Amino acid sequence: MGRTTPLLSLVSKVAATGALGLTCLVVTGCTMSGPQSTIVVEGPVARAQLHLFYVTLGVTTFIFLTVGAALAYAQFKFRERKGDDSSSPPPQTHGHPVIEMGLIVFSTLLLVIIAIPTVQGIAYQEDTPDRENALVVRVTGYQWWFRFDYPQLGLVTANEMVIPTNRPIHIELRTLDVIHSFWVPKLAGKKDLMPNRANHMWLEAEKSDYYWAQCAEYCGESHANMKFRVISLEPAAFAEWEQRQRSEARTVDSAVAEADAFRPRLQFAAYSPEKDLGTAGAESPFAYWLQKQAAPEPGTEDAGLIARGRQLYQEKACLGCHTIRGHGSMGITGPDLTHVGSRTTITAATIDNTPENLKRWLQHPNDVKPGNLMYRAGYVPNNITISDDEAAVLVAYLYSLK
């Protein structure tokens, strides 16, 4: 029975692995179509990478099954039986040239099957097609958020990159601090942003949609809170978005503003992390993004509250770090807030852009994103605190920046 133990061990391991895999499928709902799925792809780069994954998976599965079957056969065929003479080892095949050379050649062929599409895939993802017509987006990584510059358009956004569909997007990757990694799973694989080194990649979206994305390289205390979104629009809709982004910050008529007094009329719901799914109650994240682009209905804003919020924004020295074009705020160390009211997310796409979330972020930034620069270099050294009334007027002002 001594030689049957490895076979039983192998069978038990296979059974345990199968049970674990089945459990994982049940727990995850038997689906691989989540918002950051690499199996459900919507762009040519991601599709080429998925094809390479399937080729590699097929070859390695074939190897696993072949080796496993040979091992199981050998252990069953040559197991010790009653009456066998165990005083000497069974016949050996070591030194059999045909078998050894055959295994080497066969293994090499399997590696070639993987190597050819791998080399082709590397060349494909490195070379942006139709480079002259491609839209250039310069991505800069910070601890912990992404800045998006459109040098051809003269635009700057933060944490939400908007692109046209069916057009190559040439992405220039830079970082101003540590190594980051740019990853939009449904459109393209990961690419690192390296200090003192220019890097690039490209992607293309085939339809209008809303994509989850994130930094995929550990970059410090709030690495897990460094996310972003990619929104793809049909060319006509992208042109409209571009036109809106070119405009300076929206100014609400403040002729009746009472800037010398707080008038906190906003009602804040309790913070609920379960709501932060990128939809904030809309039927889909993309529908929510479209809703956020529309200007508020006439009569729904308090001009006095907004004017006081703009004044408080300056008093709290926010303009030292953030840019709001047209409102005298030209800081460069923090995200551009010129049209922050039209974004679906805040704090590097970690929570939905809702009044209650924005209030929580303004009052307790280090709780939302531990170690962030706004708290460490702004709030702490300048002893900045924000009361409920102050948060209300700041939220009103920032929300008006569509």
C-alpha cells in the first residue's frame, strides 16, 4: 500500500481544488462581468490582451491535464501489487534519447505557441494606431489622485477622463512622486508611471460607457483610495463636453446675496457607504454622469449661500492648492475644481459626488483618505477646521461649479 499514497494524495488535492473553485464561483455569483472585469472587454487593446490570456490558459491547461493524466496513469499502472518483488526498483526510462528529446521539442513548441502572440501583443499595445488623428491625454499621478491634461484641447480635469469613442487615445504617463500604475480593465491593461521616465500606452472605447479604473501599483498609505473613471462619449457628445470644459467656472447671480451671514439651507442625508457604487440612485453610472452635466434648474440654488461659499473658499486658503478658472483660484498642487460639480465622484473616485459625501470630505478629509496632502499640508499646519455651517456653504459653492 506504500505506493498508493501519492495517488490518493493527488486525488484529494484535485478534489479540494475543485471544491474551492466551486465555492468561489458560488460566492461571487458565478459571474466575471463586474465593473472591473478583464473578461468583458470593450476596446481593441483589452481584446488583444484577452486573446493572449486565452491562448496562455489553453496551453497551460493542456499541460496540466497531460501531465496530471500521465502521473495518474503511471501511479495506477505501476503501483505495487501483492506478490511483487520490492527488493529492486522497477525498469527505468532515464537515458532514453527519443523520449527525452521528444519532451524537450514538445515543450519548446508549446512555449512558441505562447511566445508568438505575446510578442505581437506587446508590439500592438506599444504602437498607437493613426497617431496623427489620435487624441493625446497626459496622465500625471500624484499621491493619491490623477490629473488629466488634454494638450491638443487646452483642457485639464481630475480623476474623470472623458474620451471620444472609436478614436485612438494616446496616453502619456508621468508621475510627480512615486511609482503609480494606470489601469482601465475593460479598455487596456496596466502600465506604470515611473519617476523621471516618460511612458506611454493607448486605448480605444468602442461605445459610450462609464468605466471603473484605478492605480494598480502600491504607492503609499492611501493607495487603495487612488481610483478614477473613464467616460467615453460619441464624437458629437464629446465635442459638447469639450465646449463646456473650455468655459470658466460658472457664476451664480449673486445680486441678492447676503454674503455677511451663513444661511445653511442644504439638507444632508446620513453618510452611507453602501450608496457609493457610482450611481447615486440613477439607473446606471453613465446615466448618473449625464445627469451631473446638466445645469441646476432655475430657482433651485441659493445665490447668497453660494456667494458666501465662494468667499469662505478664499478665506480657508483653498485657492492656494486648487484651480477654479475665472474665480481667481490658480493653485496647482490639488485637483482642478473648475467644473467639479459635474463630476460623479470625489476624492479620487472613491465616493459619489453627493452633498453628504462632499460635506464629510471637507470636514474629515483624513478619515476619508488617510494621509492625503490636503489634510497633512493644509489643515494641520494652518489649523483649519470646518463647522457644519461652513461645510454647508462650501458644498453649495462647489456644487454650483458645473
